[in-house]
Amino acid sequence: GLGMQVSAIRPMLAPVKSGSLEHTGLVKFIQAWMKITKATVQNSARGGSATFNIAYWHRNFFDLVMLNDPDGEDSVRCKEADYVFHHDGYLLETALKDGYIALLDPNTKMTTKVGTMSAYETYYSDIDSFYSWVEQNVNGLPHIDVANPYENCKVKAYEVLSRLAKQIFKTGNNYQLFTDNVNSHTPYEEPIKMTNL
């Protein structure tokens, strides 16, 4: 079995090469990786497996949380994939306050203690700077209902948690990792960015 961190991949329809191309997004990559993984066999008994690690703030969260939905169309689903959503205390606190969180392109530039990094790098190595950026910018972001499909936007934190809970209840298959707890209690110098359950 493989553990794969896919949160750094651009959102669907994000412009590539100054807008000459549009990105296919995460779902197509996950589908391709699962075909390759299932082509391998473990001890001649079962096909390979992979667990995809995804940050809850990825711009395509509401598509990604539906990967295992049995009622979805095969073109935008990957029903055999296992996946882990990474979240933290900030998401829970913001939901309790009925506040907004940001859904971001992982390449969004953020200022940190050590310089400018992508949202993906900042979240895992300097979560305080990540949320400082979110708090300073979230009110200026368009709501998800009016934003372009790849554009940074805001959504109520409760909606993210509610969708996670509904999909867990419906499929029994998405796992949770508290990024802030894991990285504040690790003995390692490098940040933990993924798990293989």
C-alpha cells in the first residue's frame, strides 16, 4: 500500500503556461494513480492500494470529498480510493464561531518567517503564518458560489465539516488527520505531511 500526498497539485481549470492551458485537477491524477496501483498485486492475493492525503483547504475540496460517493458519475469519482483529509483546530474553532475559511490554490504565495512559500509548504511547515494569511485575506475573497472554479474563495467552516461528516456516514471511507497536533508532537525536524493510515 502507498501513502500519497496530493495537496500540492493545482485545482481543476487553473491556468497553466500563462493561460494557454487549463489544469485537469486532482481527480484525474487520482484516477490514473489508482489504475496503476490496482495493476500491482500483493502476495498474489490482492491488488495494491493507495491512501491519498488531501488538505481540507484545497480549492477543489467539495469535489474531492465526493471521490467515494456511490451515487456519483464515474468520470469524476474514484470509488476504490482511500483518502485522508488533513485539518486542524483552526477549522473547528472557526466553525464554532460561524466563520469563514479559505479554499486555496496550493500555489498561493504566503509570507512566512523564512520568506515566501506556497500555501502548501506554509501549511505544513509554518501553520501560524498560514492562518495569519487566511485571517488577513479571507474577507476579501469571493464566496465559493460566485468564484471561478479555480479561484481562491471563502466558505463557511461548518459547510466543510458538514460535508466531511455526511460522506463519512454515507461511505465509511474518509479518514482524518489533525495536522496541527501531529506536527506539534512529532520528534522529527521535518514536518509530517501525510500518513498511510
